[in-house]
Amino acid sequence: MPARLSPYLGFRDNARAAMEFYQSVLGGTLDVSTFSEFQASEDPAEADKVMHSQLETDNGMTLMASDTPSGMEYSEGGSHSVAIFGDDEAELRGYWDKLSDGGTVTMPYEKAPWGDTFGMLVDKFGITWMINAAGQQQ
């Protein structure tokens, strides 16, 4: 398998809900493993929390996430963003519409100075997304 780069998101207690939401937006197959399945935490309150989850979409995107155990430092959103780029305007508009539902638009999804359609938002789980649909080449 060639090396791949994939976003891995950290949540406090809502990784499952977030990943199920992202699956509803992006489609694909979601696999979820809990801390109890791997005896990875002695805290009973963390038994059903997500130790690892992975969403694989039909068009080749991979998104992974987990819940951060209570004994580890956690900062919601952090200093990262997830970007989706492509040239299928309808597909990207669909992602934008679904991700922005319940979230906060920080830059409207509209024609950008470089000719593409671009927007930024923070979804209802505190994750920053950048969506960019390539403009028509001249």
C-alpha cells in the first residue's frame, strides 16, 4: 500500500456522533471501535467512547477520529482544518450545505478572487472545513 495522508480528528465525548454525521455528508463505510472492545481504558465511563473510527468514502477520501480520554489534554477545534477540493461543483455544494447545517459559516461559499468557489465553516462539532470547487479553466 502506498503512503497516504489522512485527517485524524480528536473529540472529547462525541466522536461517534461526529463521524456518523460526516458519513451522512460524505457517504462511505464507517468502522468504529470502542475503548472497551480493546480493554484500552480502566475508566468505566470511557467504555463506549470511540478509541478509533475510520470513514472510507467511495471516491477515495479517508477521515479518522477518536474520543480523547479524560486523562489527556483536549482543545476543541485546535489549529487544524479539513479541506475538500475538487471540480464537481454539485458534489462540493452538497458537502457544504450538509456541513454548514447547525454550524457557523466563517467565509461564505462563493466565487473567490482566484476563480474557484470557496468557503469556510465550523461545523456543529467544532471542526473547521474548507471547501473549494475549481473554476472553469480558460
